[in-house]
Amino acid sequence: MTTAHESAAPASGALTYPFHDWSQQLSPHYTRLRETGPAACPVVSEYTGDRLWLVTRYATAVQVLEDPRFSSAAAMAPGCPRQEPVELRAPGTRGNAIALLKEAGLRAVLADGLGPRAVRRHQEWIRERADVLMRALLERRDTVDLAREFALPLARQSASRTLLGQLGPDEEEQLTRWADLGLRFCGVTARQQTAAFADMHRFFLAHARRLAGTPGEHLLKAVSEAPTESGRLGDEDLAEVAELLVVAGYPTSSGFLCGALITLLEHPEAVTALNRDPALIPAAVEELLRHTPLATGSAKRRATEDVQVDGETIRAGEVVMVSMEAVNHDPEAFEDPDAFLLGRRGPAHFGFGRGLHFCPGNRLARCLIDAMVRTVSRNPGLRLAVQPEEIRWHEGLFFRRPLSIPASW
Ligand code: HEM
């Protein structure tokens, strides 16, 4: 696809994006662009041919993500230049549940439902689940798969309890499959991707209200019961909110838990230190969020007017992308950025982004990562059963995830 904006961004010799770094190794292109490129580098989407700007430096990322002239909502509008092969929405839907909640006066319900009080209510249960899952593996004492048997069920069961209500096991699996199909750069056809979003939407049109009514204190219930000016959110809108919770909350948490587990197991000295002194765990969670890459693409913003970024003019309508992963490894911000250091000092990481669209699920995500780190640190004999470079990864996913994490004691 080409757009009216293609003439504006310089692209001769521009790299194609994404960089196909599906494993935990960040593409060297990020380092090269950060070291030798301009503050915003022109790249071309491999899938749409759209020309985009890519930001890899910490200071520029702060500037872009804190400037309201760079709009996230505008970057989701139909026809906007994009990195991904298809628009991330079911046909006929709005595709921006954040804007929808804001207009219905329910943004605060999202913030409260993911806020400190709500997360504290779930914290003990999440820690307990992590322990139960790990104990079951410990009893076996053979080689286990920490992705399939620990990180994924922990993320899935937590999403069910805190976000979506009581999903059946088949429903959880089906939603995971749709999210995996929809949120891809490659490996499926555009038709399959769009069908996955359409299927998920149909599922939630039929089931969101029922799920909202299932027992427990979950976000879907809070959103469905919250009063709006016109009464309460309609079925279409509730379905879109449920889709947002799946797409923003599940592949991120599950992929990140897997990646963070691998990082930890690659650093047995850190696990031993955490075992000796659990007071280090909160710092470990933050360092995991800085160090462990999650997305294989970038956060998008569209300029609503011409904006200067370090001497480069981003024209109105063009899209700037920020790679949180590259920014988190910028040596101008973080000394020895590729090292995993429990005692690291430095500026705030970009694991949850920055500015207006800072991840509202950050507390819940931190709670999950904290539970994982606690469980692993109580079992310092746990080891990867293969070399880290032998771990195989799903190819083409927006959010990195290994096929398995073989481990043993
Ligand atoms: C380890 C897990 C997670 C990570 C690393 C993560 C990371 C991020 C990042 C980097 C952003 C900013 C994107 C941008 O600037 O465009 C974001 C946004 C968002 N996250 Fe998370 N996230 C995680 C888990 C969750 C969970 C559990 C939820 C729960 C629903 C959630 C909900 C959201 C939502 C709704 C947004 C969009 C906010 C907006 O556009 O205003 N995230 N997340």
C-alpha cells in the first residue's frame, strides 16, 4: 500500500522494517541507526511499502512520546501509514477502545480497574498461582517446559481472573490463537489475520456480557457495570473493550514473562542474590523490564502538524515509531546497556512506554513479573536445559515468545 504521505518522508536507501529479530537478540540495525543515523531515521514497511520514521535514541523518544502533536489515536485511523500488514481491527469496528472509553467517560474505570488497589486485591492469588505451577514442575524433577507449563498458564489464568472473567479453557486457547494470528508481521495471509480479528469480535459480541457477569472482580465487569451518559456501554463497544484487554494484556504479559524467565536463568548469580535478599526483587523487576526485549515492532504516533525533531521535519500526517527496546539499550542513557544489573541506576526505562499512553496495565504486569521472580528465586537450582541461543522462537510475532523454555534442576 502507498499513501498520500509517501512523497514527504525521505526514503532512498532506507531500511525495510521490521528487522526480523524474532529472538531475544535485538537487531544490530537498531544499534547502527542509533549510533550513526539521524534522530528519526526513515524506514519503509516491508509489508505495506509505507514510509515511516524510526526513533532509537532515549532523548528523542522522550521528545516524541511527550509531545501531544504526535497522536496515538491518529496513528490508528484507517488508511494511516503503518508498519504492520493489516489494520489491527475487526472490519467495521472502531479499532480504538481507548478513545471509545474516553468518550463514554470511562477512562477512569480502566485506570481504577488496573490501579494499585485492584492489583493488591489480586496479588496474593497471583503469587500463589506462580508457586502452585512451579511446585508441580519441581515434583517431576525432569526436564520441563517453563513456557508451556509455567509462564503461559500463569499469564492466561491471571488475565482470566483480573481482566476478562471466567473464560473456559477452550475459550482461553481460542483467544490466544486469534491474538497470535492477528498480531503478526508475517507467516500468515492478510486474509487470515483480518479473519482472526473478525472472529474475536464475533466471539465477544456473543460472550462479553456473559463474561462480564461471571463472579470475581475483573475489569470487564467494572466496565460493563459503569454508568455512562446513555446508560451503559453497548454490546459493540463492550466487545471492543474486551478485544483491547486481550490484545494489549495477554500476548504482552505471556511473551514478556517467557523472555524475563530466560533473562533470569541466564544470570544464575542474580537468582542467587535474589534468593539471599528478596528485598532486591522490585529492582530486578525493573531491570528485567529495561533489559528484556518484547516487541519486534515499534509504538506509533502520527504527526498532527509539522514538527521538528532534532532538526528533521516530520510533516503532518507522517508516522513516527519509537522502538522501546532500542531506547532501553541506548548507552547514552544506560551505562553498559546490554548487561543485566540488579543494582543498576539510571533514568526511567521505556518498558511501559512514556507520556500520555504509558501502559495502564503496568501495575498488573509488574505484579505478574514479581510473582515469577519470587518463585524462581526460591528455586535457585533451576537452570536452562539448553544454551540460550538454542532456544527457538515463534517467527513473525509482534510480541516475542519462545516456542519452549527447556529447563531442569
Ligand atoms: C509485561 C507486560 C506488558 C508490557 C511490557 C506492556 C507494555 C506496554 C507499552 C510499551 C505500552 C505503550 C504503547 C505506546 O506507547 O503506544 C502499552 C500500552 C498499553 N498497555 Fe501494556 N504492557 C503490558 C501489559 C499490559 C496489561 C496486562 C494490560 C492490561 C489490560 C495492558 C494494557 C495496555 C493498554 C490498554 C495500553 C494502551 C494505552 C494507551 O494507548 O493509552 N498492558 N503497554
